[in-house]
Amino acid sequence: MTYEAAASFEPATTSGSATVLERSAVIDLDAVRHNVRHFVAIASPANVMAVVKADAYGHGAVQVARAALDAGARWLGVAHISEALALRAAGIDAPLLAWLHTTESNFQAAVAAGVDIGISGWELEDVVAAAREQERPARIHLKVDTGLGRNGATMDQWDELVGRAMEYQDEGLLRVVGIFSHLAVADEPHRPETDEQLAAFREAIAVAEDAGVDTEVRHLANTPATLSRPDTHFDLVRVGLGLYGLSPFEGQNSAELGLRPAMTVRTLVSNCKQVPEGQGVSYGLNYRTPRPSTLGLIPLGYADGVPRVATGGPVQVGEITYPVVGRIAMDQMVIDLGGVGQAEAGLRGAEAVMFGDGTNGGPTADDWAAAAGTNNYEIVTRISPRVPRIYANEAPEADRP
């Protein structure tokens, strides 16, 4: 496998034909394509929206968007208009929805770029003003709050919002392209609130249709609902976490869901040294070696996105996985290699994998989520720009020699 480096934040050395960096997040775009195809098959006849917000959960929005579209996704989704405009600037012209706005959001640029705009209520007048300025109808998706309690019009506000939108549509200032909502507990399939939200969404659709709305897409399902609730698929499913090969369900791993994790975070062992029994490790000296040991220094820390609280997180060196000991620092963390001596270990400069696809029992983002008391979404998304992204299999499969 050869790697093509994105913009690098550190010097690179070469080894054979591959670029070797001190630390990197390797993104396997074939894994993204595999995952998209899997969701396309599950969701059919509904289409798939690939959610690439937050720089594609840290994987690289432009590269992932292209791979997802190659594999059959028909829409892209982001939180902020600025994210949508970056995709348009990269030449991506697929249908694209942005749904989280402030009073300073650039609705004019969104309308000009043909970006669909999620509307919860207050934004409608601003978007209409932008459409007038651009002399181009805005494309909007009306959002109803079916129970999550974030943005979206409440059921009490829904009829009035739909009516206002239809008045502006009749004036030629906008097109109501979609109706959507978001599920709160689809990752806990036993909970009844998903049924309640689905019923509310159906009611909201009926109200809109009675008012004359004729949408292109109705969308409710996120990754867990796409996998477990076909009755929520409607015309379009929004796949975020699953796009990156991660499981949304406690007790089910990626492989059990037919998914392939796309990100591997790796570095090189920075130093190895022998220490006596009782040696303290890192700030606070919360860990002391229980015997004479060899400590390995791993040059990743919370400035790189490693959760500071995740002591005990796994790092694989060679075929052995070691827990992080002591407090994780800004730039580094320590593993206890056991009683082997430095000369025998020969591990300085060896590859150290923080997490990857779990092949052969290697560490995963789920393992780090457990160590940090969080979810796998946060682990991949927080990997910082100081860790260069390397893209494996960037060209579509059909274009590769």
C-alpha cells in the first residue's frame, strides 16, 4: 500500500516507496466506499446522505465526500454553511444540505452556491432575504423537532412555519425541497421514544402535505436507525458514524455490522528506557512500576486529540498491545513494556498503533472510548490537525491500474 500525504504539519522521511511520518492518521478510502455500498444496499430504495460535517469526523471532508459519492451516496450533509462552501470550492456539486446556523451564517453564499438550507423557523426570513439579493430561489428543508429538543420547529409551531414557507414558495423565492427531523435514542433500539418520534414525524409530514408541500426528500434516519429501523428510512437516510466504519450500538462491533473502520492513528515509539521497580511515570506520579521495567514513550498526547483522561487506553507495538500508564500529557504518553531490556526490545522507532480497524485483535476507537468514558464518535473526531492525514486508495477503484 502506498500513501499520498495531505498537507503535512511535520517533516516526512521516506522508506521505500511509502511516505513515513512521525505520526499520522491513515484514512482508508476503500473502507469508506465499502461502508457506503453497505448502507446503499440496506437503505434501498431510499437514498444515502453521507454526513461529512466536522471535516468528515476528522477523516477529511473533501476526500471522504468524493469516495462516498463514488460508492453510491447521492447527497452530502454538513452542519455549517462554511463546511458546505468548502466542498463546493473543491468542485463537489452533489446535493448538499447544511442545517446548523447562527445570525452570522452566510445565507447569501449558500443560496449562490446551490446549498440546501435547513430551516427551524427563525432563519426563514434571512434566507428569503438572501434569495432576493441573489435573485435565485433558495432550496430549503423544513426541520421539525419530534422530541430531541435541539433545533427544529416544535409541533405547535409547525403549521405556522409550513404556511410561511409555502407563501414564499408561491412568490418564487424558495423551494421546499425536504422535511426532516433527528432521532434521539435510535442507538438504544429497545427504547420507545423512537416510535414516538416516528409518529410525530408522520404527523408533521401530513400537515405539510395538506398545506401543499411536495417534497423531494423526507429524512429522519441516522446511522443506527438505518441499520435497525427500516420504517424510518423514508426517501433518504443520513449516515454519519457508519460511513467511517464505526458501530453506534453498545455490544455490537463494526465487523458484526458489516462495517470497516477507516481511520488508523499510528506513530513511532520515541524512546525506550529501563527503569527500576517503583519508578513514577508522568505528572502526578499516579503510576509506579511494579517491577524493573522498560518504558516506551509514545509521542501522542492531548494536543493530538488523545483524551487526557484515557489512562489505560491501548497501544499496539508489534503484535503486543500495552495499556497507557500514568497521566497522558500534551504531547506524549507512556506504555510499560514489562521486564524486557532496551537492547532486547529493539523497539525504539517501531510503529505504535493507537487505534485502527481491530485486525488481529489490535486496538480500536471503541477501546479508547471505553478508556475515556466517551463514545467512538468523539475519539475519531478529536484527532487534531497536528496529526497529518494520509489517504490510502484515494482514486476510485475503477480508476486504479
